Amino acid sequence: MSPPVDAAPDSESHPRLRVYSDGAARGNPGPAGAGAVLMDPAGNVVARLGRFLGHQTNNCAEYMGLLLGLKHAQSLGAREVEVFADSELLIRQLGGRYQVKSPTLKPLYEEARKLLKGFTKVKLHHVPRAQNAEADEMSNRAIDERM
């Protein structure tokens, strides 16, 4: 797995992080990318991450963006995370309001739940696409640049 973009080794510990995640698929399914932007509580960008996923669905890409962000938050020593995503499906499945019926999404959901349990405090937020523009940009860059 190639190192994420703009994620320079950071000696500073980040106990609390905001994880903005997104996924994009051109066609559904189609060429897909995952993106995440991590910020500290003051709103400073800590990392911009992107990964090309090949041929995937948009919902798979959404989960992959979240996983990318959560794993990086964990590597930075975060104990508390606030997750922001414009995928209502993702947020409601992780919050227990929607069932995960898709056999493709189930393992991604389970991996996300496992990662989330590793943090002492988690908040999940569904936000409008406009409030998730930086993560959206990273997911699209991942497709365009085959990151």
C-alpha cells in the first residue's frame, strides 16, 4: 500500500482529531477514489489523504475514505475523533440506525466499527457536501491522479 498523499511523518501527538472523509465513483460502479482530511480541534489541517480504489461503488469508496482517515488518526495517537461525512448511509449505518445489508459493505463496516472502538470518544456527523469539500477534493484527486 502506497503512503498517503501529504501525510508527512508528524512527531507531534494529536489526541483529538476531526476526520472528514469522502468517497467518489465515476459511474456507479466505476473508477473510484477515497479521500480524508484530518484536522486538529483548532481547524489546522494535519493530513490530506487520498487513495485510488480501482473499479468500485460510491458506498464502498465512502467507507474506504473513512477507513483511510481513521487509520491515519490512530497512527497519530488520536484518542478522540469526530467523524464528518456527507454519506448519510455511512453515518447512519455506523450509528446503528440503518442495517448493513450489502455483503460488499459488511466487512468495511465491521472494520470501521473495530477502528472506532479503539478511540475513547467518537462523534459521528452527517454534513452537507459543501461542508466536506476538502475530503471530496481528495477523493477526486485520487481518481484523477491514480494516487
